[in-house]
Amino acid sequence: MKDLNFFAVESEDKDNCFWCGAIPETEDDYTPCKNCEKTINTGVMIIEMDEEPQFEGQPEMDGGYPTGRWGMMTVEMARFLFPEKPFMEGTILPISQVMFQMIVDKM
Ligand SMILES: [Zn+2]
């Protein structure tokens, strides 16, 4: 199945972006850099979430903490997997580690 793609995104803005750079140990938020934003707008971004912070002082996101693992899937695939949720290009979908791993294993 080719609906889920994991890749490293090259960016000049790396140090300031949680999604493609090293996890910044600052009060930084989760605003993606221009490159990641472009990528995110091509489909649905799934984000692996943990209940525990990944480093000291990590800001919360949707009641959890992103691990830094994420991937893109097509809108069609997201609608198929989660028929109860509305999806469009650029939707961000935080999911548990168990769910994330399940999706990765299925691909
Ligand atoms: Zn980025």
C-alpha cells in the first residue's frame, strides 16, 4: 500500500521546526516550517502522540506530546480508516503510539 509515506524533509529552517529538525528544547510551538507546511498540505498528517513529554519542558499539543514520528496519508485513506472524522488536505491527525504503529505495520 502506497498511501502512507514517511520521509525526511530537507529544510533550511531545520532548527526551528519540530517536524523536520532536531527536537528543539525550547518553549517552541509546533508551527511547521515552509517545507513541512507544503508537505502537510498534500494530504493528512498523522502524528504519533505520547502521554509523557519527550523532553523537559515540551509544550503540550491536544492534551499529549508528539514523539516526533509522523507521516502523510492521502485524504481518501484517512477517510477510509476514520470514517467518522472530516478530512481535507492539510488536516492534522494526532493518534496514539499503538494506532500509529498499527498503521505503519499495515502499509
Ligand atoms: Zn519543517
